[in-house]
Amino acid sequence: MTAPSRELAAPSEQGAPSAPPPSMRLRELVFGAACAAAVRAAARLGVADAVGEAPMTVESLAAAVRAEPEPLRRLLRALSCYGLFAERPDGTFAHTDMSRLLREDHPHSLRYIALWCTEPWTWDAWPRLDEAVRSGRNVVEDLYGKEFFVYLNEDAPESADVFNRAMTTSSEQSAREVAALLDLSGASSVADLGGGQGHVVASLLDKYPSMRGYLLDLPRVVEKALPRLREGGDLADRARVVPGDIRDAVPVEADVYVIKNILEWDDESTTRLLRNVVEAGGPGARVVVIENLVDDTPSMRFSTAMDLLLLLNVGGAKHTTDSMVRRLTGAGLTVDDMRPVNPYLHAFECTVRG
């Protein structure tokens, strides 16, 4: 008689905890939405901001975030399974390095990134991923009858605000690293395309006191440009804020163009932008493209998930190293170098071919 088969966990090494069997890992995967929802709930409740340096009782935390103690305990217990907060033997909860990143006052806070990746529209879109994979098209236009960013700004202003805060946080955190990486000592002007509030161009103007800078983005974005770049700001005499859609035109001539995290739209939009940059800069102009990659990063799970989200909302994609190089060379650029900015971003140093 054959004994019933059963899945066994992988054998442990030197007493280390064994990995869960495939059936358990798959069960955990299909409950990924529960994990995302738990992170979102903690961010919206402000739990990380309420936890102090010392462990706290659930009752104290519940009073601080205006929640019921027992459901909050269940939320925290679920999050602690992923290293987000730690449950102590006495039933109190304490911070971990990961949970601190949900604090709004943390210098590398990911609170708004966590909220952006779990906004209400994502819960409408994810179940239709199979449709997007079959068609290669975004699903947002079918869901809401509008292009994604038009929908956000017209119908979901709270979500648009979360997006802007998330992008601001991301830009603030990476701008100094970008400025430290780039050697623009031979240039007199730099244009930051799709640069949001202008954190990158401001950091570059700080590094190079004689340089002039341009910030280009949509009117509703640049109207919230850093005060430093606007009239009365300490960089205003060297900075110019240019509202407009860079997919239609790049109306400034500069020695260096910086394009950060925007070459992930649909193919047509990306092609139009690169063509506009080549025409604006002319032969010899430097173009620095900074992007997440899905094949050369220690954060593959995050990058590939964002790649799928881009497919859902704008029909876009994150790039591999090869696809980025092909896209840039096909647009008339020569890729001179590629270097990591940080664990999540790579910089492609290019020049416009003559």
C-alpha cells in the first residue's frame, strides 16, 4: 500500500528555519491582496506615527489612532508576519526598520508610495490583468472611459494628490543622489523634463552655482514647483519654469537634458518625447535617462510589480537594459555609459548623434 503523498518543507541547514512548502507559499501568494490592504490600512490609520520608541499596548495604540483594540491587534499581528512591526511576548507591539518607513516624518518615508500603490483604482484594475496581458492595452480607459491621468485629475482628485505626494517623496529622496552622480562641470545649462516640482534641477543648481536650469512639466504640476525656483526664490535668477506637455514639444535648448522615470509610457508617447529631445538639443547635446530596470536590480519583486501596474493604467512598461538601449539608440542617441544611481535606479549617459 502506497503511503499518501505529502509536501515537505525544504530541509533546514544548521538549524535554520525551513522554507515553507510550495503549497503554503502559493496560499500566501494568493492572499497578497490582504497584505497590501493591511499596509494601506496601517498607513491610513497612522499606526507607524503613533508607535513610539518603546513598545506600546494595543489599547494605547487604538486610542491614539481612534480604532477598536481587537481588530487593530489582528491587523498588527498580520503585518508583523512580514516584518512590519514586531509583536513582543507580552502582547505589546514595537517598531521595526520597515515599519519606521511608514512614518510621515521618516527621512526616507514610503508612506505615500504605499498609499499610491494601493489606491482604490488599483483594486478595480488588478482583477483585469488577464485582459491587459491578452490585449497589450491598459484597462483604465475601459473602466473609466478616460485616459488614466485625465481620470485622476477630473474624477479622483484625492488619488491625484496621493500620486503627487508619492512622486514628491521619491524625487526628494533620489534628487541628491542624481546630482552627486552626474558630472555636469562642462555644461552651462540643464533641462529637467517631466521634473515634477523640480527637486533634481534644484539639486543640480546647488551643485553648480553658475549653471542655468529649466523645469518642464504639465501646467498643473509646475504650478506647485519648489518655491526656490519661482519668483522670489534663491534659485529664481538661474531657473525657468516651463509649463507644457513634453510629448508635444521641448521648447528649450540646453546642454544637458535629464529624463527621469518617465520613459515608461506607451510606445508612441515615449517615441515622441525622445524625438522632441533630439530636435531641441541637436547634435552633441547630452541626454541623461534615469529609470528603474526589471532585469538589473536587487528589487525585482517591486520593479516587476510596478511593470504590471504600468500595463494596467497607461499601457506602459518598465524597461530591461537591452530594451532601454534599443529605445535610446533608435531615437538617435548614442549610449556612452550606464551606471547605478542607487539600488533602484540606473542612469544612461547619452549624446545626440550628429
